[in-house]
Amino acid sequence: MKKPELLAPAGDLEKLKFALEYGADAVYAGGKSFGLRAYAGNLDDRDLQLAVDYTHKLGRKIYITVNIFAHEPDFAYLSDYLKQLSALQVDGIIVSDPGVIKVAKEVAPELQLHLSTQANCTNSASANFWFSQGIKRVVLARELTLQEIKEVRQRAQGELEMFVHGAMCMSYSGRCLLSNYLTGRDANRGECTHPCRWGYALVEEKRPGQFFPIEEDSRGSYIFNSHDLCLLPYLSLLKDLELDSFKIEGRMKSLYYVASTVKVYRQAIDTLWEQGEDEFRRRLDSWFQELDKVSHRDYSSGFLFGKPGAEAHNIKTSNYIREYTFVGRVLAPEEYAGLGGEKTEPEREGVSWIEQRNNFRVGEELEVLSPHEDPWTFVVKDLWDEEGAEVEVARHPQQKLKIAVPRNLSPFSILRRKKNQAQN
């Protein structure tokens, strides 16, 4: 049985590289326009070219989001952008607006079109309609049960993709008006401010200034705060569906989130498809432990077994669960060449160059996450700055440091610290 494509988010060029290094078959990213994640970093013209070249060099695929619901002024420069994506030879674009689809077919007919989940395709008749309009792949709406997905797969006449992990929107297929109403920023044009994660309380019109909690909580009630989707334990059920792509949400998440999540699903898919159910079940707990180490909300199965109720929402807090802190990433040789007088080749035994992402200090225990080995820990004994001076604390954002390690760290490795360590 053919494995599904593992499709990972790439909010910027750095995250794209980590997603691919940790095992993604394909990535999806946005340019500076026409995507639904305006605050994800995204790729400018130069980065788009670099991203396509880097991805294709590894034999992987890259899809670009063009999934806004367009307004009339957008069409003034849409055609040129689509022609640019075609010239770059991206492997597909993700679309939702029929007008955008029409223009794409006219000006860049060689572009492969994937229908965004934003178009909320929930049945095979709808899927086949879109296939008849030139859509190559349909990203199914998140609001489908396992049985519904089975039925769509049996009748649909094209490629199907589904989300298996990531944040869930409290609105139907992400089509929310809260952000537009409360802040003037349109979620359907890429500018969502996530007001569903804010705290809310009840106010009676004749008692202004008096806030009555819907639940007994001094910070209000987070009545829109949905759990995160995690279908990892149900991959064996999804395997029989023979879908074309499993998708991870998270273009606005950190490279640490992308790397860790992609690695888990890469290992899980490979294990289930190649070694079978028993080995998959044996390793499941260890994969869950890894997913618990990244920033997340409580996990749920979404709509897979029916409409989720109150148990799929956290009405007490909108806080993320953060048991570990991402403190640094290991630099590739070309990134530290010349720092502290170091040559690019070979790297000195027992030291590695890193880039700081959060404070850490000598004496703390760090855990190493890397693409091709199990996590391991070591205690920080020595740190040096770019000039070779010893430092006790890595306190400056994105500071480049040399760190003493018991064994060398491979490029794309990530350093993290358990949060219960004492901080000074």
C-alpha cells in the first residue's frame, strides 16, 4: 500500500529547511501576498526561488498558498504573481476562491491546483465538481468523520488530502469573522488575530463594568478555545483510506514545533506502513512523549469520531502547554565559518556552534533533538562567544555561541531545556 505524502508547514525559509531535514515529503508555504497567514514570515521573491531550488534539490515538493478570498483590487496583480509561480516551477498552488482558480487556469494552466480546506469540501459530489474544474487535489474539510472520509474516498475521482495534526479553528473550516469584527483584520485575507483565544465574560447591559464569568474563573471563560488536532494514534484507521497526503498545520509555529512534529509523523508513517501495527503500537507512547515536548494545547481527535463537544474545548485557559523551552539550534559549517577563528572543515572535536533562541546557562541540562537519532541529554559545561570569550549565560537573542558537548552535534539539531530547571 502506497504511503501518503507527509506535508509540512514552512512559514519561512528556515522552517522549510528544518521540515525537509526532519522528513517531510513536501512543504507548503506562502508568498508575501494572497495567503491566509500574513504573519507567518512567508517568502519574498528571492526566498521563493531559494525555497524551490532547495526543495527540488532534495527531490521533494513545494506548494504555495494562494488561498485568500479575493476582493476586486487583488486581481490587478494576481496574474503576474501566478505567472511568477509557474516560472519558478512550484509543484502546485493551494486555492479556495473560484475567481482565483479561473485566473490561474487562464494565465498559468501548467500550475497544479490544490483546493484549500478553506473551501470546505465535505462530500464526494463537491470533490468531483472541483476535479471537473481542473483541481488536481482536494484538501478535505476538517469537519468530516472517519466514515464520511471513507465514503468520499470511494467516490472521489482525484487526489485527497487531510489534516492530521495542528491547531483547530473554532469556526467552520476556518471561515471566521471574529477577527474582522473585533480588530478590523480579516481572517479570510490572512490577517487573523486569533480572538477566539482571548478571555470572555458576560456583561448585562444595565450593569456596565461588571463582568460575570460564564465559568468560575478569575480570568474569564475561553468558550471558543478548541483543542489541538492529533490523529497520531489513529493512523492505522487512516491507512486503509489510501489518501494521498497527510498534512500538519503550523506555518506560524516555531521551527522547533515543525521539526519535532514532522519527525514523529515521519517515523510513525514509516513504521506503520513498513513494519506493521504491532511495532507501531509499541512505539506510540514514545512518539506521544515527543509531541508533549512542543508547545501545544490539549490534543483531541477533532471530528474523526463525530461532532466534538465540550470535551474538545478548554474553557478554563487559553494558555499553551509548554514543558520544554527551545533554547538553540546547531549551525551548519557555512554559518560559523570564521567565527572565533574557526575554519569550516573540520569541526573541532567536542565543541559545536549554535544559535541561541532562549536563555540558558552553564550547569543546565539540555536535550538534543536531531533528525536521525533518538534524543539525548548533556550538561552545559563551557560556553564561548564569537570572540572566544567564556560566558556563563546565553542571554542575547540569536547570539552565536560555541558550546562544549560530549559528542558533536549535527547541523539541524535542536537544543531544548525542561522547564522545571531552576533559573537564575
